[in-house]
Amino acid sequence: MDYVIIGNSAAAVGAVEGIRQVDREGRITVISDEPYHTYSRPLISYWLAGKVAEDKMIFRKENFYENNNVNPMLGSRVRRIDFAGRKAELEDGTVVPYKRLLVAAGGKPVIPPVDGLDKKGVFTFTKLNDVKEIKHAAAAGKRKAVVIGAGLIGLKAAEALNKLGVDVTVVELANRILPVILDDEAGQMVQGYLEEAGIKFILNNSVSKVSGDAEVTGVTLRDDTVINCEMLVVAIGVKPNTGLVEGRVSVNRGILVNEKMETSLDGVYAAGDVSEGFDIISGTNRVLPLLPNAYLQGETAGRNMAGVETIFNGGLAMNAIGFGDLPMLTAGIVKPDSEEFEILVNANPETCSYRKIILKDNRIVGYILLNKVDRAGILTGLIREKADITPFKERLMSPGFGYVDFPEPDRKARLSGGAVQ
């Protein structure tokens, strides 16, 4: 059996390991346009800030490909896929045949229609090469930067540049930072924390023009404000990298797959940020851009590719991230928009602490935790189980909430690893 995997991140690793759980002999080829051993992309901002070495970013040990009998074709880009002939054609003319194909190409940066983004000094922030170019620019004396976008990617870019001593201004179209995963109150707390670190914010605005001849010298905003800068980081979002399959398999925002990660085309699978997996909260398929979800989807795809029926039971939209010494966890629905939801909130702006739990029919469907994030796994487990929290609802907002607050039979079952009756 010839297996071909396009991509080399978490979903690809999951697929390799899923295949090898079933088939030890089949030929596996991993194709990636990046020249690096598989690495954890969430760590690129930490590498830029000097908090982690490159050799500590690897997602699996150096002998991963050898131990799993994988042919890694790194630094190679797929030009097109011949679905009828079951082969991938690379830009250098190489043809790689397959019996089963997994598309795990991840996401690609969203580039806004702004004049001047082709100038030197404009960067994106999704791959290791991106941050290597940014670090080189900073080392060469570029000391002023503008970041477009105050989502997770933009803020991690801003934080890393700030650690390098760069003067950073973040421009965001929305009226708050992290508009997708935080509410107003939590967003204001995080913004205040980052402002104290020296990062500046301009909200309710956008970049309309990039100034300079060959190199960036500044940007003009929608309201005609001019900001001088030598670096511009575009970080307004990431979209599924579906270009290789569009027109051949069913695609919505991401590639549509069933519970076995099969696409609409026989022998072709998809996993990770390029696909739409089952969301246990909404009960629908959606892009679930989270490393553990990507790995599990890849593992599910790999086992099915090798002939053992395996089901992806669904994932959960989550974010676990920190800025300096401020940890943050969010999951599920964080900004409910109807009266059918019940909202529990404890907030302390002085300590930048925030605890918000969203309920529906006495079941947890989402939360936001800032600063004090201990035992968040218990809340996540309750979401996955769709557990009725009525017996301990009045204790949910307690700073020390834990298994001790569960009814005794429930607590004993959970602590012993047994089934909850």
C-alpha cells in the first residue's frame, strides 16, 4: 500500500502513527513545502522571543521518520494532484503515486487587499521561516513595527517583537482585542496587561496603504493616521489551505469530511486545520484549529487509510495560551447571543483574573479563564460529557472548585477512573 501525506505537522504525525498501528509495511511518503523536521507551530513566537531553542520545537524525536519507515520529502511543494491517476505531481516534476492520500496542508495566512504589501519588510506569522525573517530584520536594526490584527497570531507576534525591544503598534478592525475568543471585559483586561508591557493598540481601524519604495517606511490607516514603521506583520487570520483539492472534493470553509475523515472522493482523506471536523458543542462540522484535534483527526484518518474503521468522535474549539505571566484558557461558546444561556462571571480587574462559565440547560457549553486556570481540565471534561452540573452548580465559581465539590458517588467514580453512573 502506498500512502501519501501532504503536510508535516500534527495531523500528519497523527496519520503516520495511526497507519503504523495497523500497517507496518506500507510505504508512507510525507510531502511538505517546509524543509524542517516536524515542529510545533505554536512555539514560533517563543523562538522569536528567545524563549525556546529551535531543536526544542520538534514535535517528534529526530528519528521519527526512520522509526516509522517514512520517506520525508521536505522542502517539496505539490503542484497538482492527479486524482484519476492517483498521483501527486511536485513542482520539480517528481511524481509520487498513492493508493491512499491524506491532505493535511493546514492553513495559510489571510492577506487583505491593501496596496503595498509586496514591499520588503512585510511578513506573515504562521511558519518558522516567517519568524526567522522577522528576527533577521530586527537584528539588522528595524526597531518599529506595526502588526495588523489583534487575534492570537497577531498578539503573539506583537509580544515576541516587544521582547526583542521593537516598538510595536497593533491595529485591529474590531473594537477589542481577541474579538473571537474573549468578551469585552476579558479583552480589556488582556489589553491593559499588554499595554503595561509597552505594546500600543489602535482599535476600530485598519491599514489602507503601505508606504515606501522597495521597503516599508510606514502605513496609512483608514482614518488617514500615518504610522512610521520598518516592519509590517500581517496577522488578520488563517484560512484552510484547500487550493490543491478545490473543484474535486467537497469544500465549505475547509474540506468536508465524514466521521472517518474521508472526503467526497474515494481514497482521499483530510485532517487538521484544512478540514472541517465535528464540533461537539454546535453539533455541526467546522474548522477546529487546535493541535490535539489535528493529531486525533490525523490518527483517525491514518487508521482508516490502513483499513481499520475508526471514528473521530468530535472535538472542541479551545485556546490555551499565555502572555508573559498571564495564562488564558477558553473553550466552547464564550459569547452567547440568546437568553437560553446562563452566564456565571467572577472578575477582578486589579489582579487581571476572570472566570466566566456559560451554561445551557444546566450543562457547561463554554468558559473563559484568565490568570487562575487551575483545574480547567475538569470544566473541559464536563463539556465533553455534557454532564448535568445541577448538584454542584453553586460551587462552579468557587476559586477552589474541584472534584471535592462533586457528589460523593460521582467524585469516587471520577477519581478512580470508573464510569460515572
